[in-house]
Amino acid sequence: MERDRVTILVVTPDKRGVRSLNIRTFHIRALFFVLTGFMLVSLVSFVASYKLYKKAKRKNEVMGYLVNQIGTLSQALSSNLFLEDQLNERLGDIEQKLIEMQKLLRKKGIKKELSIGGEFIPADRLSSSYFDILEKDIDKLMDTIKTVPIGKPLSGKINSGFGYRKDPINSRLAFHSGVDIDAYWGQPVIVTADGVVRHAGWYKGYGKTIIVEHKNGYETLYGHLSSLNVKEGQYVKSGDVIGFAGSTGRSTGPHLHYEILKNNQNVDPARYLSLR
């Protein structure tokens, strides 16, 4: 039995006596295993806690990264939506200009749908610069339609063309400086381009006549009118009603005598009556 015990001698600080403490080896072994087990449990718990800490830290880093990415994407989306609104607005402006152009062409007697074509450009590649170029081209075309005498001054059949013909009054060969367009009495006559009225009144054998000066050396003449709707010096816009058809002057019946001059030289109006 003595072998199963361990005696521990304890000496008091004042050395007055010695005390002995008998502990069974079983209890020492048990205490050793308890302490060892406690240390193992503590070590496992520490390792597990450290892993959880690292995992949580990684999650926080990932969450932070995702939040930043979401913020960046949100800003990009807002920017793209703003750009899309701008492009839609520009597209609306261009569409409105095309509608105005179509209306003006129809007013000038040109019934032609505007042709559209060109390179295919996906919506995500559209930019403000592309619309700048497109709008600039449309503005140039609109300016041409407004300032060049394109179209008919009134709706009607051409009774007599440009060039030499037999005179309708004396049947002699003579040069016809314009075209005669069939009309009914009082039919509205429009000006075919923007310009300034140079003459509004009686003019030679053309009776009541209006002469309009345009840009780029163009001039138009509207003869045999029944009445005038403008006066000299007045600025007129393409499509404005400037007078009404009649048969004043040297004429055999209601019609419009229409001339186009380029740099003071008469040109064939038939070349300008429609778009080819």
C-alpha cells in the first residue's frame, strides 16, 4: 500500500515544524489526465476560435469588396441612365427635325419618304458625337431644302415646258423662259425657298408678278397672278403663300408662269420640281 502513495513534506517558513502530505498516485495520475485534457480542450477551442476569427475576417473583407463593387456599379448605372436619357432626348430632337422636313417637302409638292440607311451601330455603341454628326447632316439638308427653290409652287400639270415653243398668242417660235403650270383661279401659290421679295406688282407681259431673291444666286418668278399676298422687301419662308393664281397679263387662261434663275441665267425649273 505504501507504494501507491506519495509523501510530500512541507516545511513552514519559520522552520518550526514539518508537515507531511500523503497523496495517492491514483489521484496524481487522475489530476495529470484532467490537466492534460483541459489543455487539449483549450488548445482545440483556441484553434477553432482562431479559424472562426479568420473566416469572419475574410467574410468582412469580401463583404467590404462587394459593397464597394455595388457602389461602383450603382454609379456606373446612374451615369449610363443619365447618358441614355440624353441620347433619347437628342433622338427625339432629330426625329422632330425629320418630321418638319417631311412637312415642308409635302407643302412644296414633293411626296417622298426620306430614305434612311448606313452602318449598323448597336445601341450600346451610340454616343453624343454620333448624334452630333447625324444632326449636323440633317441641318445641312434642311438648309438646302429651305434655301434652294426645290418643289412646286402649286399643284398642277405642266402645260408648257422650258425652251423654244410655238407662242400661244401669235403661234410664232419663241423661247419660253420658264414652265406654265395648270391652275384654277385663286389657287394658292407658295414660294419655293426662303428669300426676300424683290418685286411685287405688274411686270411686263406676266401681269401681276412676284420675284423673290434667294441665297446662292437663285431667283424665282411667279407670273399671271390674280392677287398678291406679299409686298416688296418682305422676307418670306419656304412654303409661305405669296399670291394666288390667275390669268393677268399676256395669258390665255388661269395658270402660273414659274421661272428659276441662277446667277441671272434662266434654268429649267423642271429639274427642281421633284427630288430624284
